[in-house]
Amino acid sequence: MTRHHQTRPGLPDPTVEGWVTVDALRLATLHLVGHSLGGLIAVAYAAAHPARVASLTIVDSPLRISPATADCLARLNRFPRIHYRTLACPICLIRGADSTVVSHTALARLAALVPAARVAEIPSAHHHVMLDHPEHFGRTLQSFLGRCPSAAASRP
């Protein structure tokens, strides 16, 4: 959904860019996966468009927003405050077991807010879970998606 961690003059707003991309592809529903800041953007998209998101996977995404991150997100078109409990789709939370971005404790706190969420920790993986252990990450994601409602690429 996004390629940019922050906006700069001449670069598009990543939240809007992602939404426009989904609309341009004319996807009725989708399985949404977001890593790091992209996880927060994916959560915002799922909250804003619940009928279009069949499932949400958040990968090693900062679950609490620091003041510096809040400033960055404020520049990204008034990023909304999200209440995870309000998300209606199935949710998978993935972190690298050796990540310094998302602690085991922080992930457990979020999982307590969303009891139906599936939680996975990839052993010996850091923040870039999908690069550290692509096979394990792929199996984890496939297993989760196999239990979710279909997101057929139907056209609206």
C-alpha cells in the first residue's frame, strides 16, 4: 500500500496513494498486509473501509505511536486514531521474535484487546520478518489466510 515512510515535497501521501491504488485495481475486497508504518496505514484503511477488507495482517508494526511518529503521521493527512476493537475483519499479528520494534509484551497487550486475533512470532527474525525467514513468514501468512473468508478479486 505504501512505499514512503514520510511525506516530502513532491512525494504523494502514502495513505491516499494506497487507497487510490486499491480503487484503480477495482478490487471489491482484499486481504491486507502491512509491515512497520505500513501496518498502521493498513489498520487505518481497514477501519475506514471495513466492507472491503476480508482480513488484516499487521507485521512488526509499532503498536503504540511515539510523539515523533505522531508528528510524522499528522503530516500524512491527519492520520486517524484507531481503536483495534472496532475492526471487524480477521486479524493476524506477526512479529520477529528478535525484533526491537515490537516487543513480546506490546504484542500480548494488543492481542488482549483483540482476543480473536491470531498471534505469531517468527523465531530468530528481526523487524524485517519476511526477509529474515521468508518461508516461515509465508507459511504463517498462508495458514492465516486459509482460515479467512475469500477476497475474490471481483470487480465492483
